Amino acid sequence: MVGLNEEVNKIRNGVLRMANTFDPSVRDFLAGRIWLRLHTPFPIETIDAHIQSQHIKTIPGIKTTKTYANQTRHICNRCENTIQSRFTTFDCAKCEGPCTYCRHCLKMGRVSTCTELIVWNAEQPIYPTNHTLAWQGILTPRQQQASNELTESNTKRIPHLIHAVCGSGKTEILFEPIHKLLLAGKRVCIAAPRVDVILELEPRLRAAFPETAIEALYGGAETTTDSAQLILATTHQLYRFRHAFDAIFVDEADAFPYTAEETLRRAVRKAAKPEAPVHFVTATPSDKLLNEIKKTGQISTINRRYHGHPLPIPRYDSLWNYTKHIQKGKLPKKLNNWTEERLRRKEPFLIFFHHIGLMEQAELLFKQLDTRIHAVHASHPDRKEHVQALRNKEVPGLLTTTILERGITIPNVQVAVVGAEQLIFNKGALIQIGGRVGRSEQHPSGDFVLFHHGITYAMDDAKKEIIQLNKGGVPN
Amino acid sequence: MNDCLLCEQKIASVPSWKALLALEKQTAICQDCSKKFQRADIKEEDKLLDQVTSLYTYNEAMREYLHQFKFLQDVALASVFANELRTLLKGDPTIVPIPMHPEKRIERTFAPVDELLKSARLPFTHLLEKTGMEAMGEKSKEQRLAVKPLFRLKPGTSVQPSTYILLDDIYTTGTTLRHAATVLKEAGATRVEAVTLIRAER
């Protein structure tokens, strides 16, 4: 018995001695992350010392296996990409042999066969348990119920889907469940497929949780050595996390590219701890997601906006041959009148286009009505500024691609879709676009017009679903 | 059908007889992306270089391309200009790529100019080697003109009294190429031409 105790003590001392030698800032940064060995914010010697003392584990960047047919199959250990066409093999001057790298997550620093990834391999940091929820608003009974159900799912560790119409106050529903997780010292992530959504969420969450360490991660955000307890991140940024979170909330779960990309889905799963639930919040869940959650988790549905007013029903208006008109340098009359009406009534507006080229041709024509009208798209350099200018009422309206279809709130905004028959405007996209209208209590309605060159099933389906939701029905 | 290497979109193929008979060349990038590169097509003579050909201007698209190719180390992008380099360079004269310092090459894991040629399936010979570690891009014009010889002949190689074509990615002041040409001419080359993918504004 004494001998055993001695053994235990010896091991404990050994562990303690090891544990004493690490740098807490390295732990705080690396815990839950999977990072390039040579590109950390710390000196290379520090990282090497931690690898030596086994506080940090190294993992090869690319795992290559052989299939039964003797074909090589690569897996990226960072983004877990398995699409073989997204790998390139070349003669590497560093490892002097054929070396494969992943093109999928290239922009975060190349991961190749001879690149080493590092993960934290020792005790996890302990997160604070003192947090205040400063949000003063009151939830509607439906919101409150969804919020309670979500907390319940967190305790049960099962996935939860909040299926709530646009403008029903989805973010507010999350506050209480997140607060409870934070109080328990859990690490939480809110992920969204688009930067715009993260940028809109960040100030709201910072205001709601003033004492919590919050970090927003997106392409172009400054990297720090912080290790916040509450992380807001674009789904792409989750490639760099591994077994980090006790719960992940995926906001606007159906937005491109999340549903489109299996790899991103796996990245979300990988970023969560193995037992941790991944929740979804969206107004337009795909059938696949609905079926999945029905089997494994819980769904809360909210079909009323927080102010109780119905969703705006889309109005069809034909705009025959709009492409030709715009290419000839003429703004179609109906579109012209609609815009002039908005300008006269000083109502902010968004006009959605399916194609950047066409939108930019139209931009010149719109500028003849008002020079302050701008066009924005995903890679537009001033995208953030233009959207902010619309919020500040410095510009009367914007032309946009589907990037602004979700997550943004502009009081009294009026919305038109040019070319609603285009494939990119599927049911989900149209419902989301319509969801921009009438979000504020002061202006609970507004015009939502679909200018089209023919009516599609997607348009009819979207209209049908909105009417059904307004009647109080639960969409299937 | 493959994806565009730059924008990751599917490359829309236009149905044609050529495509049906598999005579059409596979392109690595889509029409939209290739339109963003601006042709320069400069052909000029110089005291030391018998002919300098540059294909593209250094515009925003090209800056991004070089960034992804050289600094993000996306070797796959070597194939973007493969068809074009092949059409321009296939033939007799020996192609001599501007070399990288061996240490720099290991650091970057590949030599971009070599990869351009490999991807274009063009044979090439390394006749030169770098004397120092310095990069031209970090110097001012005065500094560039004052530097000691940048290259020397690679030990164990010989230069014939014939034509050589130097290949480099970018031409800014031409100092690099003139240094290389000087070495080759002093070793007995009769004619030294140069081809660069990009011509930058001075």
C-alpha cells in the first residue's frame, strides 16, 4: 500500500514538474487550436521547448493513405479537406521529395506533407465563471420558450435548431443559453458563414456580455494572442480550431457556402469538443438539416416577428428583357420609377442582382438618378463602408449581390430583386431577402418587389411559405 | 470539366468541334479570370540583351497572382500561363531560368521560374548560380545599378557559341537580366534573349 502511494506521488511530482515549465500564454493561445508550427505569435524557440517537454504535440500537415486500388488519398489535417482535386503534389526543395499541399485552406498559410501542425497537449486553461448579461430587453413568450428549450438541449448535449422567421430576434434568444454556458466556465463559439453577419453580431454581443473576453475572427481581422472564452468566427476560421468548444451556435446555418461545403461542415464538427453539441439558427433550414435534427435533437419554431407584425409578402412585377435594357444603357421604366419613388420618399433601399457584371452596368445608370447610389459585392473593397453609409443614411440605397441577403438590419428599408427568376434566387434566398423588410417596430412593413422575366417555382414556394408562416402555420 | 485555379468556379466549356475531338487545350483558369490579366506584349532590344519579351503588365490581378504563387506558395498556379509560355518558347534555343539562391529555394520549397517551365513542359538548363542572397525587389534603382555581379557560371557547365533565352517572372529595371546576360556572353554565348512573364512600371 505504502509502495503504491510512493509510486503515485512520484508520478504526480513528475507531472507537476512538467506542468510547471510551460508558458501560460502559449497554453491560452494554443488550447483548442491547430496551428502551423512555424507561424505562431511566439518565438520558434519557445514553441520548440514546449514540444520538447511534450506540452505541445506535433501532427503532420497532410495524411496520405492508399486506397484498395492503390490510389493515394490525401486528407488535410487542418481543414479536413478530402476533395482530391484540391490537393497538389510537387517536387519540394525542403523535404526533397514529392510533397502534397492542400489548396483548400491555402490562404491561412500553406499546409503540406512536410509542414508540421501543433496542438496543445497538456492541461486545459480554466475560463472565468463571472459573467454578466447586460442585455435589458424582454423576450416574447415564444422567444423565451425557444431560449429555455435551447438551454435544455445544452444540458442534454443534443443539437438544437432554432427555426425562426427573419426579424424574430434570433440573436436575443441565444443570450441566456450562452450566459449559462459562460457561467459554467464553458467555451462557446458563434459561427456564421459570412463576415457581414459576424461584423453585425460583434457589437451586439460585446454590449450584452461586457465582462466576457470576446474575440471576433474573420479573414482580415488582426491576429492576437488572446484566447477568448466567447469566440465569433466565420466558419472558415474554424479550420484552425480543434476540440475547442463546449457548444457551437451556427448562425444563418443555411447560408452559402456552409450548406454547399461538406468540408466546412466537418470543420464545425472538428472545432467542437467530441461530446459538445452543434446548434443551428436559421430562418430557412434546408430539408437535410431539418431531417437531421429531427432525428438527433430538438427544434424550436418561431413564426412571428418580435413586433408581432406579419412578414412582408413578395409582390411580382414583370420586367421583361431587363438584361437587354440595362446592357443597352437604359434603366427599365418600372425599375426607374420604383427607385425614383424611394428617393422621393427618402426611404433607404436595397436592389438585389444575380450577376456582378450586370449590376455594375446598372450602377452607372442608377448614378444618373442619384450619384450616391453604389453597388457592393463580396470582393468590393469598400463593401463595409458602403453598408455602414446606408445605415447612417449617407447614401439613399445600394445595389447588391446576395451577400446582403441576410443578417443586416436597416430600419424602413425597401427591397427589390431584379431578375427574381434567376437560379441563385432559390426559395431560401428570397425568404431571406424579404426578411430585410419591416424589421423595426416603427416600420413593420415595406415594399418587397420581385422584378422578373418569368415566374419560377422558387418564387411561388417562397411566397407560399411566407403566407403560411403569417397564418401561424409551421412550415414543413 | 475542371475548376478555375484562381476563382474556384467551374470552367464553363463552350461546346465546339475542337473540344469534341479533344484538340482544344485544357485551360487552368476561367475566361473571367484570364480577362483580368492585361497584355503588355513588349518586345525590345537592349545593349546587353538582344531581345526582351514581356507578356503582361503588372496590374492588380497579376499582383494577386504572384502573391498567391510565390508567397502563399501555391505551386499549382504555375500552370496558369503554361500554354502560352509553351507556344512562345518551344523550339531550339536553350532556356536558362534565372536561378534562386539555394537557401531561398529551400525556404520557399520551390523555384517559381523553374515551375513555370516544368508546367509548360519545356526543357531548361541551369547555367547560372546566385552569388549572394539579396533580392532585387528590396533595392532602389541606384542600389541596383551599383551591385556586384549577381551571378556566376555554374561549375561544371559550359556555354556554347549559340543563342540562349533567359526566363524570369518579372522585369522591373532589367538589372537582373543584364547581369545574367553578361555572364553568359563573357562565357561565349553569341546571342542572349530574355522572356519575362510580367513587365512592371519603373
